[in-house]
Amino acid sequence: MADKKKPIFDYERCMACGICSGDCPLSCIAMRKTDIDSYQKAYPVLDEYYRCTGCTRCAKACPVAAIRMM
Amino acid sequence: MRVQVYPPPFANLTDLDEDGMMVLSPGARLSTVYRRLKIPLVLQPLLICHVNYQRVKLSTQLKDGDIISFMLPLAGG
Amino acid sequence: MVDLSDATFDEIKIPDMIYEHFLSGVGLGAYILYKYLPQGADPLGPDNILGFVSGLLTGTGSFMTGRWLAVCKSPLTGGFGDANCGGTFSPAIKQSGYDGIFFKGQAQTPKMLFIDNTGPQLLDAADLWGLDTVATEAAINQKITANKKLAIATIGPAGEHQSLIAGISNDGGRMAARSGVGTVMGSKKLKAVVLAGSKMIRSQDSEAIKAISQDYAKKVKASNLPAIATGAILPIMGKSMVATDKAIPIDGMLSTAIIKKWGTGFTNTMGMTMGDTPVKNWKGSVADFPYRKYRHLNPDHIQKHEIKKYHCYSCVIGCGGVCDISGISKGRFLHTHKPEYETVAAFGSLLLNQDRDSLFMINELLNRGGMDSISAGNTIAFAMECYEKGWLSQEVTGGLDLTWGNAPAIITLVEQMIAGVGFGAILQHGVKKASEILGIESAPLAIHAGGQEPGMHDPRMDPILGIHYSCDPTPGRHTIGAGSYYTYMRIWEDVTWAPKVKLGEDKNDEYEATTQVGLKSMINACTKQILDGSGGCFFALVSGLNHFKIFDYLNAATGWQKTPNEYMTIGLRMQTLRQAFNVREGINPRDFKMNERLSGNPPLAAGPLKGKHFDIDEMMGIHYQFMGWDKKTGIPTKTALEDLGFCDLEMEGFIHG
């Protein structure tokens, strides 16, 4: 059985806009990781690794192509 | 060449036309814009200035159509 | 359309043509309300319709389009009502499969609507009735589990008691607060709307949308303040803004750096030196609330409490925040949403209150209680001025000492207003009602436009604000338009007939009812409608339409190929429909004129706005004229209605001037 692909976030490109988190049909992505910039913006993390079905909606929705499915 | 300038409020505006455009000789640097706007030396480090929405050095050479913006706050909302 | 009286659901398919005429969001809301609400409906009765609408651009990959609106017939003004809000509720509406969710009728017992991928259900909410908005969300999350994180919009006790200034909250305190939308929700015994759908949102050309988004994001990412820039510079910036009467077009994109750092709080102190911030029930100035007092409201102090940034869906700026207030609330509340400028001013300078800690408490009380902070602050300011005049005995106030700046009394009064008890029972319905109860002499002190209290921005500094306070079908709102917003938008780069603001223009020109003022205010009103039809954020708009390319976004999302001029016509049609609704419901538009204290009658005696005044009647007239409405009455003319194509839309009952 092939492993499901999971989203990997490129935090250099990521704008912390929350679209990936809001679009995930199973709410697997939480806005959490804060140690990235001095503004303490919350960045996406894959909170629910095993729930993620690899549907790729997050990667497709990201306007700045900051998500790759691996 | 012409560049678009969004000046700080205390600048001298005589070198800008009514659309905020400034005429410069080709290859002029950002420091020339500061000089033409007569921005006091002591205030220069406090200003936030972007060329085409990127922070650049004062010695940067400008080109025709560049946008030079000085940061000012919005009112409202 | 959910009928709460008989618990039925009806899916209404809206033809594409309607979206092309009115967009989505507020336009869809106005269309549904005009079509389905019976003329003369009681705003607190079963015939009123309450709608939750998303925006045309929401969920399409565009940035800054995560806003939603609540629409209804307003019990506060008697006309069209809408309230704009951010958070995570907007995409959830579309993901539930609908552009808008509307409610008519009234439930017998408290209910909540739950929608997931299997469809809508009305669930019992009697055990939630009485809970505040934060507790309600927590309780619903305990009761209901779904595949997707729940998006919840709920009312608090204020809406349940049907205070006329109640709002609807989502995300633990982000409020759709104006027009009494929460009141209507409470009158329907609808406690919450809970969404858990995950349908896909499609757009025509998502690659084009992403390209625009990437461009916008790059610029915002580069706009940052250096570390040395502290809150201390803000009053100085404010002074420099008013040091000259010459208009200096600014680049709104760089201002996102300021919003990123402080959120709306940057205006707390900057507004004091500019004159933007009202003081002492709009009759004072910085002379009454000088630096040694307002320095407590320096947003740096507020930032110290911020533990995390908060932003709406699809926002790259992030003006909001979550603050830790366990220390200052004596453990009563752990967190609150960072107080917005509107709340800080309405309970700070407006009441001469310099107690910053009290502002956090009041913020959380109002968010949990589900009450509009702008209206509540204005109403308390009115009470304080009456108290100053000796018109309110301690008997009437229930022992409360309403001296200016008395923070503990203000907190108690807010709690009373939310619960609808004590002196708060008189103030809980806003300033117009409070003034009616207290007597006719108090009317000049009641600052409102058409029954709705104005936002914390002074028309004496920016007269076009006064036009929009007085002329918008939802009066008293500071987000419709202003001379400064017009300048920041740079709309003349898109709309060919929009006047360009030239460097060095005299700002004093905006105090006269000129053609320019008429055009600018007309464009403001139309653009706001386009924004609200798209689900767009006000801060994106004022960062400049040369950056926030809303027209390109709309074309890419829909496949339309409309020009900006054509979109302006759509905006005009949307605004005219809202005005036509008011006229049909018996509103005389001129009655919405704001309290003349706001137009400098009498003028302020001190501060940066000393002596400023303008003729609001003339200004209203020029706006009506450019909107295509009768200059004297503000009623849309027959020609205007025909030109905008209302005859072809099977909508009836238009009364024209």
C-alpha cells in the first residue's frame, strides 16, 4: 500500500494566511508554530498527521505555493 | 527619467509635480531623491523608505518608473 | 432560507444574473431582504430576515477576502442593517454549500443551526441560552464533534435580552456588532449557527488569482517597521499629518507595516494629536485628555499582553491578537482579543478614562456579552455628560458615580447593560433610546446618526466621514468612506472618471459641498459595496487598489470581463438598492443626519480641530445628487432606478423621488 502524501510547509514562502487550515476538510492543519518571526504570527503545522488523507486541497489552495506534498 | 515619489509630510515638495513624479537624470541614486526632498540629515535614519516595495541602500541607482515610498500611517478604520 | 417557526429549510437557487447585478455578500443580502421581507416588517418580529453572507471572492485563493456580513432589517435604525466581521466564519459559509444562510420566523425555544456535509439541522439550544459567547462556543464544541473544526457564530446575553446594540460573535469575540444584528438573532431565539461543511469553492481562473495574491504578499512581506520604531513615534506622526493643509498622497502598502505591528491600536495615540479621536462625548479635545493621560493608551503597552497574532482567513497582514489578561483581571478572564482602536477610544478618550487595565476588562465583557463597543461607549459618554450637567441623580444611576474617567463605574455599567439591569437597562438600547427615556432636553447630547452611534473618527477632521455617517443606508459607520480613504485607495488608476488627488491639494476644499466632494463620496460608497460584496477587508482597500487588485480578482474568479467602471455601476446599484429598501420601509433619508456637534455646530474651542465646521445639509445634498438620488430628499429617482436596470429584475415596490 502506497504511503499517503502529507503536506510539508515552506515557511520562507508561507504568509501565515490560514487558507490551508481553513480549507482542510478534516481540519488537520492548525495555525500554531510561532518561533518563525518576531511578529509572533501563527504559522501552519500538520497537527493531525494520521488523519490527513493526502487529499492535496491545502497544497492546491495555497496562493504562494508554500506547500508540497511528500 | 521619471520616478514616482510618495514623500514624507515634512519634505520639500517643489521638485515633485502634482502627480508626485520627480524628474531625475538617468542613473541617479536614491540619495539624490532625499536631497531633492530636502530631508534633514538627522531625520534620515528614522525614515522608512522602499524602492518598488523593497528596502534598498541609499546608494542604489534608480531607473525610469521606479516607485519610491516613504512610510506614513493611515488614518481611519 | 431557514424558517424557524416551522423548522423547514428551503434552498433558493440564485440566477447568475443576480450575482452580476449585485455580487454576493451584502449585495446578495440586500437582494434577498428586498425580495422576501414583507414591507413594514417588525424588526423584532417573525417577518424579519437575518442573513449570514460570505463574499464573492472568499475562498478563491485571493488574499484579504475572509470577511462575512450579517444582514437584517435593523431594529436600531429601522432601515437596512448590516455588520461586517472577520475570523474564520466566512469560508465556512461557502464550504457548507451556500453563499448565504438566511433565517425567517421565530423559534419557540432556543435553537441552533448545524450544517455539515449531510445538510442542515436545527438542534435544541435551550441549555446554551444564557451563556456568554465564549462559553457558548466551548459548550458547542463539547456537544458536537465533526470531521472539520466547527465555525461558530453566536449571540451573548445582550442579544438574548434584545438590547438594540447587540452583535454576533465568532472565534471567541470577533464581532459583527453594528445595526443590532445580534438583537434580531436573539428575537428569533437563534442562539448559534454552527458550520462544519467542507465543500470545495471553485473559481474560474485560479492561476490568475494566485498571481495577484503572490504580488500582494511579496509587498506586504517586505513592509516591516525597524525595531527602533516604538509607540512613541505615533503622536509625532499624528502631529505631522495635520501640520500641513496640503494633501500628500501616501503609499498605503507601507502602512501595513504599522498595522502588522500594532493592529488598529496605532490610532490610540496618533489619533489624539491628529484630532481623529473623539474626546469627552465629542465635545472635548486633546486639551481635555493630554499626553500625560493618553500615554497610558500607547499601543506598545497593549502589545506587551499579546501572546499570539490573530488574523482572518486569507489575511497576510494579521491586525488582530490574543492577549493574556490573567494578571489584570484578577484571574477572572485568561485571554481577550486585543482591544481594537474603536473600543479603546470609545471607552478611553471618549469617557476621559485613562485606566488601560479597565479597557481590557471592558473589551472582554462586551465580547462575551455580545454587545457593540462603539454604541456602548457612545451611550455611556452621553450618560456621563448628562451626569455632569446634574440631570442624573445617584438614585437614577443606582448609586453609580458617572464622573468622567471613573473606570470602576464604567465597568459596572457595562455589566449592567449586558444583563439589562439597573441603570444599564436604560442604556442597553443605545443612545437614541436612552435619550428618549431621559427626556427631550438630553437629545442634543445624544450623538448618533439615524439611531446608530458613530465610529471613533471625527468628521470635523474629515468631513466626507460626516457625509457617510449621515447618508449611508446604515448610518453612523466609519468604514464606508472618508476623504483620506479615497486618497489611499488610488481608485483613479482604475476608474476613468474618478478625480485624482493631486500632491499639494488643499484639504480645506473638502469642507465645502463641491463637485469633487460629491464625486469622492459617491465613489467611496460604491467601492465599499464592491468590497462588501466580495468579502474583502477594509485594510486591503486602503492599502491601495493598485496593490489590492480587486477588479482583477473579481474577473479572474468569475470569468467576467468587466471594467472597473462597470464594477462601479454594480456598486452604485447595490447602494441604491439598500437606500430603496430604507425608503420602502418608511425612512426619510434626511432624518439620518448626524448630530450637528459632529459638523462643528458649535465648533470645538481647542485642539487640532479648533474652529472646524461644515454645512452637513449641503454636504448630504451633494452626495445624494452624485448618487443619482433626489438632492433634497435622498430618495432614488425614477431615472436612477431605470438606468440601473431594476425594472428588469422582477423586484417591485420601489418608491421613487
